[in-house]
Amino acid sequence: MAIEGIVRKVTEVRPRIVEAAFACLNCGSITMVPQEDSQLRQPFECSKCSTKKMIFLPDSSISVDSQRVKIQEYPENLRGGEQPQTIDVILEGDLAGSVNPGDRVIINGIVRAKPRGLGQRKMTHMDLYIEGNSVEVLQQEYEEFEITEKDRELIMQLAASDDIYEKIVKSIAPSIYGHEDVKLAIALQLFGGVPKKLPDGTEIRGDIHILLVGDPGVAKSQLLKYVHRIAPRSVYTTGKGTTTAGLTATAVRDEVDGRWTLEAGALVLADKGIALVDEIDKMRKEDTSALHEALEQQTISVAKAGINAILKARCALLGAANPKYGRFEKFTPVPEQIEMSPTLLSRFDLIFVLKDEPDEEKDKRLVEHILYSHQLGEMTEKAKNVAAEYDEEFIRQRSERIVPEIDPDLLRKYIAYARKTVYPVLTDEAKEKIKEFYLSLRSRVKENSPVPITARQLESIVRLAEASARVRLSDRVEPEDVDRVIEIMMRSLREIAVD
Ligand code: ADP
Ligand code: MG
């Protein structure tokens, strides 16, 4: 059968004996014994003289290259916290060593079952695995979406409407009150900038990285969860991670047979999509250093225990973190309260500081909003009877607040369509505007700010402006895109980098 999935783990490539040579200690003749299992099968006696004294000759045995890889379902096909299914595939001969973790593949092979347990102690439970016959590495982006002619029409209509940015903002986590600027930033992140390959071979990423740092209970996790639902391709995880691979990738010894195994972490699995990392401040030490490379170069290099690999991690990162002391302290500068190194912080295109300060007016509206969504959730029959007593005005108000303006399915297609077909370029006017803004930024930098204003921000502005043009399905980045970007950029920089 053929299965399609993403490569999650690969073991190192090592020879496996298929025919073992045994020499007779009495007459010297050699007996070849075919091997199938992982346990070495010995001959019963010498085929010539029938003595039982034989020794194994590794050099005269015949072996093939062998590797075990683990294939996992596509993360985008999972709905609502399902655990992905995995299956082991044995690749031998030329096939061994042909895939890397994170690759999307179709594997053709034979499904086999073998009893669990090693040697004599076999059990009645069986494990399934696939004996691979061929491997195709796929290069697809967002094709897995079927966009019908009808969808296309709807998308065109949306893109042409005057208030499309507002509409999208209202479609991202409508049950969460406020945070409009964060939602707009997330929208731009979903659409993404244009990756570029320069004539000299340099690659510049188009992916936009965003960090949310905030007091507990300001709906950071909820936002991430929502993005997980609407992004065409995304992986959700927490900084501590539940798998050994964590955020980037790790080489570990396999618990079953002790072979070195390279396992892909969240950023590799999210290749060409978006990685959502909650509690990113609590990530492991090893991830911190690998993340530097992953965010800017979009690759992850692993060199350990004979495994040398460069994995692709071309994804956008949306991270959420708490401040150092759990909450923001009023009299300590904000940058000092973010527990991440300046080098790492400077790789984020936007950093949002979300403070939870009491404000009577705002709190009132927040309460209203939250209670609206609680008043009518998913309902039992009895609750429906009560709900029937609500007047029309209530129902209208409620849906205005917490029902997404654009249907999530359509939004997902819209994003996929824009990413696949629109590659905006800067107009001269937009370029001039960016130049002006950047130069003014440089002159306003806070002294000893942890996030220096460098050419990185310049690239960020371009990426964000491109994303903004993509929302309109426009081939040109216009000055209005730059204005939009400057506004959110300043909101992000004011807290940490400029006066
Ligand atoms: P965090 O991850 O920032 O600590 P959560 O995302 O877990 O916070 O949010 C805590 C709860 O408060 C959630 O149930 C969330 O829906 C609610 N909440 C917080 N802020 C808002 C808001 N602005 N609008 C609606 N609900 C909110
Ligand atoms: Mg949280």
C-alpha cells in the first residue's frame, strides 16, 4: 500500500546482515544462513561434517544498508487535539538515508506485523510496520486545499471590500475582547511576506515571527489555540514540550534498540506553516541555541553521534511567554522582565507586551463581552428553551460580537490562496516611505535597549508590508500598506526599543 505523511524520526543508517557466514572449526567449510529477524540466527550444525562448533564471520556475511523511519500523519489534518498516528517504515538498500525528518513523503511498501518482545520472549501483541519499496519526497505547499470556483469568487469579493482588514481582525478569535493590534499582526503573519532568493544565493525569509509577552490571563493561550484552528498548516506545542524532540530537533538513543535517532521538533514539523509555541520562555536550553538558527536561517543543523543533518524549518513562529516574575512589575523596565536573550528577541519581527491593568471602562466592556459568550454556549435542549426567551436584540448583539465575520473555513482557503498566488513587490512610493520611517527609528533608539534597531527591523517592515498587500491580493505594496505596518510596528517597539 501507499501512505502519505511527514517524517518524524530517522535512525542512523547501518548495515544489516541478510546472509550470515559461519565457518566450521572442524573442516573449515562455510555455511551461509539467511537472516530475517533482528536476532542473529545460528546454523544448527556444519552442513559438511555435522559438527556443532561454528564461528560467525562478519566480514564474509552479506549485508544491506538499513534504516528505520517513523512516519506521522500531517499535522494540518488533525482536528481538535487529536494525537497523530505514526507507523515505522524499514528502508533498505538505496532507500536508506534518502529522507530527513520534516520531509513530506509518499511511501509504497508492504504492511507487516511482528510480535512484540525480543528473542524467546515473544508476546501475542503485534506491532505493525511497513517494509518500504519506494519513497517519493513531496514538494507541495498548500495544494492540499481544494479551492472551488465558488470559493475563489468569495475570496475575490472579500479582498475587494474596503474594510477587509477589519473583517479579518473580527474573524480572528472573536470571542476574545480587544487585542485588535495583535490580531492584525497575526493576520499579517498568516498571510506572510515573500521569501526571496537573491542572485548571489542569499535567502531572505518571508515568514514573520511574533512574540506575545504578557500577564497571566490575558488570553495569550486562547489566541494561539485559535490560530491553530484557522492556519492552513500549523503545529501547536508548549516550550517545555512533551516529546524528546522539543522545538527544534534532537539526536537521541532509541529506547527499543539503542540506535541513534534523529527526531524532528515542532518547528521542523511546521515547515511551510506556522509554529505556535506557548510558554516559550520555559523552553529547554538546547532549544534556545538551536532557535537562533531556526528563526533567521530557517534551518536546524544537527551534528551528534554520527548524525549530520540540516533540517528545513521554514515556518513562522507565534510564541507566548510570561514575564520573568509571572506578572509585569510596574517599576522595572519591560525589557528586563522578558526572560530571553537580546539576540533571540531581535529575531522576532514584532513583540507585543500585554499588560493587565485595571481600567474601569475597559473592564466593563470586557466583562460584557465575555459574559455574552458564556450566556449562550453550546446548548442542551432545556437551555434552548431559556434562550428562546432572549430577545432578538440580544441575539444580534451577541453574534455581532463573537461570531467570526468570515467563516473559518473560508478564511483558511483565503490565506492559502493568497500565499500561493500573490507575490507583491514594493512600489517606489512605498520604498520611500519605508526609508523615511527606518531612518527616523534609528535616531530614536533607547539607550541600552535590549532590542537594537538594525537592518533586521528594516526587513521586518518590508515583510509585514508585503503581507498587508497580500491581504488585498494586490501585486503591489502601496504606501497605505507601509502606514498600516508602521502603526503596529511602533506599538511593538515603543515598549522595548524606542522612545
Ligand atoms: P494566558 O495564556 O494569557 O495566561 P488564557 O488564554 O489561558 O490566558 O486566558 C484565560 C481565560 O481568560 C480564558 O478563558 C480566556 O478566554 C479569558 N480571557 C482573558 N482575556 C480575555 C479577553 N480579552 N476576552 C475574552 N476572554 C478573555
Ligand atoms: Mg497561557
